[in-house]
Amino acid sequence: MSITRRRFLRKSAFAFAGASIIPSLINGPANALTFTHGRSKRLVVVFLRGAADGLNMVVPHGEPAYYEMRPTINIPRSAVIDLDGFFGLHPGMSSLELLWQQGQLAIVHATGSPRPSRKHFEAQDFMECAIPRERGADSRWMSRCGSEEVRSSAEIFLAGQHFEAIPGAQTPSGDFAENLRQLSQLMKTNPQTQVLSSEMGRWDYHSNQGALEGQMADSLREVSLALIAFWSDLGTLREDTVVVTMSEFGRSVGENNRGGTDHGHGSVMFVLGANVKGRKVYGDWPGVSPSQLHMGLDLAVTTDWRRVLGEVIYRHLGKQNLSEVFPEFDNNPERFLNLIG
């Protein structure tokens, strides 16, 4: 498999804990890999760009108002993969059910940003920087988190690499699966790299969103299959890795007249890892009755996304400088959700 450097930069969604690493990665001498004794703890962040609809990903099937607000795009209670009697997974995410049963998958609902922007660029900018641009944000929070530099050439990680076969599972395809394949190889060959990211777009369904089938169902199957393949492919590195998914904001609770949802507020985060306290939906559930909605339209945010990532960075990566990673946010360990064992 061959790939140009320009195509690699365009398609790869890595964030090697700071843009300063990219020149070293691309211009470094071929076959010059950096190996160390031991392994680093890893954090992999997956951005679901376009405002993923958390309510149809992790369905509050125990709340009648959900079905009243979404008469045509709801996920029937008989079809959801029940998690705890109140919440359930969209059936398109069935490939993640085993991880839930094994206690390696936790969910945090009603998550999001304290800045209720409905503009994609503005919300994504805050999601990546954690500081408003108008107050001098000039770097991504992953860069401030810190990581060892990677020295190699891009082509090393791409030539002939494939996910390991997963018995009984469909082989994932698409750009997102390709990005995760690249990420897996980087993690195997560069043990010092601690904070990495990938992304998947196509979550902005203003019309024809679908329910059990349709645009969103297809995207859920794609992201779930790619994640489970990535997790399987990591092998023993799973013991040292936590994966977190996030989106810039959620969708409106009520469906619109085009069979879709509009830009909203609260969404959902998935936290996957061997030392994650899984089989639990975390966070304070605000409800989706009209009187409980943010601005009368959206799922309210009860857990700041920085609270979730702060705990992973502090307890999993062992980094104590949360005030540097997330300035202007009180990430007191006493307020953690206790996601990490």
C-alpha cells in the first residue's frame, strides 16, 4: 500500500499531542523508530464531528417524554440493547455490547460544553483548545497535556498494515477505520506516544436522520465496528489504553419537520478501557420533558466534558497539572465521577 505525504496529512486524524511533532514525523529518517523499555499509558480521543445525537446513541428508553418528542425517529424500546433498565444502546452499536458486559465500557450522558454555541467551528474550537479564542487560546489541550516526540516517517506505519481478524465480526472499512489502523500501528511501534486522536464526521443530520435504519444507523455501525476492531488489534496494549469519544454538542431533543434534528446542547461520551469502571451510565440525568430542556429545546449539560477527560488524564496518565491542561476550569479530583479504577 502506498500513500503520499500530502494524502497522509489530509486523511490522518492524529493529534500527536501538538503540531510540533508533525514535522518530525514526516521528515524523520525512514525506519528510524524510537523504542523504549516499558510502555506508556495511552489516551486516545475520538472526535465525532458534526454534533452527534447522543439521545439516539444511548437511548433513554425508560423515559416516555423521549418517545413523545421524537414520534418518527425514536428507537423503539423493544429494539434497544438494554443497559440498565433505563438507558440502552442503539442496535447499530451492538458490537460494543460485549465490552459493556465485560465492564470495559462506561458511558457519561448529558455531557458537553458550558459554552452553549450552536456553531460547529466555534464549538469544535473550544472542544480542541478548552480555552476561548478571545482569551488567548493558542494551542490544543492535548499539546498542553504533553507527550514524548515521535521520530519516524509516515509511510512506515501504513505499509501493509491491517486489523487483526475478529472472530464472527464484520471487517470495518472506510476512512475512520483506516485512521484507527494507522493509530494502532503508531502505538505499537512508538511506546512513548501518550495522547493521540482520530475523528469521524457525518453526524449533522438535519433531515432524514433515520431511526433503526438510515444515515445515523449506518454511521453508528461504522464507528462501532471500527472501535471494536481497533480495541482488538491493540492486543496487550489494551491494558494501558483508554479511549474517549466526544462531540462538539448534541442535537435538539425534538425532531424537526424534515425527519431530522437540529443543533443542540448535551450529548454523550463513551469511555473504554481495561481499568475503566464500566457497565454504568454516569452523570446526572436532567430529563427530556419540555420543562427540563435547555432553552426549551435541548438536553441540558450536567457534566462538563473536561471533567471526564480530566479524570482520565489525572488517574490514567498520572498527570497532575490539570490547571495547565484545562485552564479556567476547576477540575478538583474530589469532583471526579470515579470512572477510572
